Amino acid sequence: MILKRKKGLALAICAVLCTVTLIGAKAASAGEPGSEADPLVTKSYVDQQIAQLSALISGSGSSGSGSGTVDSKAIAQLQTDVGDLTSFILGALQEIETLKNRVNALESGYQVVEAKAGQKVILSGGSEALLRSGTATAIKGTYGVLADATAGVDLNDGVNVPVQHLLISSRSDGRGLNIKSNAFLLIRGAYTIK
């Protein structure tokens, strides 16, 4: 029994010594502050390195391989590229905003829209409309006509739009309704009144 206790105690002491040795080795390998493994730098050293880098970039550094001249063609090309990229980004942001508005219009459900005689209601792709009162004729788009989902027919250019029929515009190509007398419509989706 005493022998087993001595063996257990010896194993515990060995384990503790091994752990302490490993922790010490790990701390030594990390380096002390200011050593080569963990250098301390001063502000003047950082400023000096930035100045050397700036000299290399501008080509005027004594140790740099630059000629000391600025390549005006490269700068002009970079300016053009930046201008093109800026235009692309602004166009993309504008398109994203348009898409957000269309999604919001679709998610908001049907809106009551009042249109006066002589106005045109142009529907965007995916928009739905119901003529609740008044009279209107269909406007043909560049690639097709409005679909009358209630009757299951296409409404060609100039055809009278039936009241209480669900109309669907499959594309944003100018399809819509030409209002003949003051009208109220229910519209879900994006549209414009001209």
C-alpha cells in the first residue's frame, strides 16, 4: 500500500515538473519585450520607415530603383479606371434602389390609384392592376400585351379594359392602361402615371 502511494506521488511530481517545464519553454519562445522575437519600436523608427516607403513610391529614394519621375500615362489610366469604377458603382446603387422600391411596392399589397381622363398608367413587369371604375383601353408594350387573367385572354392595343378583371404586366416594356374617363384602380407592384 505504501509502495502504491509513493508511485502515485512520484507520478504527480513528474507531471507537475513536466507542466512547469513546458510552460517555461513556451514563455521563452515567445520572446521578451524588446527582443528580436518581440521587438519594441519607437515613433521615430515608424516615421523613418514611412518616409523610406514614401520615397520608394514616388521614385525619389536613394535606395529605390525608381527613376524619380512620375508616369503620367499610368496616372491618367488610373484616374480613368477610378472614374469608370465610380460610375459603375453609382449605377449599381441606383439600380439597387430601384429594385428595393419595386420589392416594397410588391410587398405592400394593392394600392388604390386615382387616374384622370387622358392619363396613362404604365405598369412595370410583374405588376397587377384592376380597373375598379371608369373606362380605359389597353396599351401594348414593346414585347407584348397585358394579360387579362380573369378572362384568360390578351388585351391588344386599344381594346377596352373590362372592369373588375385582373390584369398582369409580364414585362416593363410600356404596357399599361390609357384612361378614357376618370378611374380608380387597384394596383400591386410598380407603376408610373403619365
